[in-house]
Amino acid sequence: MEISSRHHLRSDEVRTLEERVEDALGVSLDGDAYELVELADSPFDLVLVDGDPDALYYEDEPFVTVRGANAYEPARGIVTVDAGAVSFVSDGADVMRPGIVGADDSIAEGDLVAIAEESHGKVLAIGRAMTAGDEMVGDSGKVVESIHHVGDDLYTFSV
């Protein structure tokens, strides 16, 4: 991944980022320095919060990275998968209904979500909901499109 530009966010941009992440996940980023790292040929822009790659913009929508979700522990916007789905989700697979053991009812179709494993609650991936949270548990069908996961280029990216 190549950096196309890098600059500090203005205070109004920081406020919007913090508010949107708080609304989506119940997470308070509360950093002192926010730096936007624009990536060439990528749907992502990375936000360094006090130097850590904790937030991102995906298609201009602010959210946390996998690292950020594990650092700040989201209170909502979470889809929980069983142990059988962990290796698939960690490798970037989309999330299928049979692997889901729980989903936040406040999730709407199209929302960005954090995908966590049930044993320890660690976030494995970030995805886009293809259905509402209260319709995610079931027998068949894809319900979350994976967009960022443990071990991908964004996860391993360093500045």
C-alpha cells in the first residue's frame, strides 16, 4: 500500500470522526493527535490516533480498524461468530448466517460492523451488513461482506 498524502485532521474533521464512531459503536476515540494517511489505489484512508492506526475511512465513511476495535472495545454494531467461523473470517471470508451466534439488533442493512469471535470477544474483521442485525442469525445466506480483516494489507500496514 502506497501513501498518496499525509496530514493532520482539522478540529471539525476530528469532531465528526469521533461523533460518527461513537454513534456507530459506542466508542470514544479521545485522542490528542489525528493524522489522515491517504492510501493510493485503496478504498481506505487510514487515521492515526496518537500515532496508532485505530480508525479508517471506507468509501468516505469513518469507522475503526480491526486494531482500533480491539483497542477500544465496541459496545454496539457487533456481529459475533462461533469458533467454526473464526479461521474463515480471519482470512477475509464474508460472514454467513450459520456462523453467527449473535448480532446487535440496532444494525441496519448497509452499516459498517465489527465482527468478533465469541470466546474472547476479539474483533477479527470489519464488514458491511447485507441485512439488519435482527435478521442475521439463521440457517443460510451471506449477511456481512468483509472489507478489512486480521492480517490483510491494512492490518499489517505501518507508517
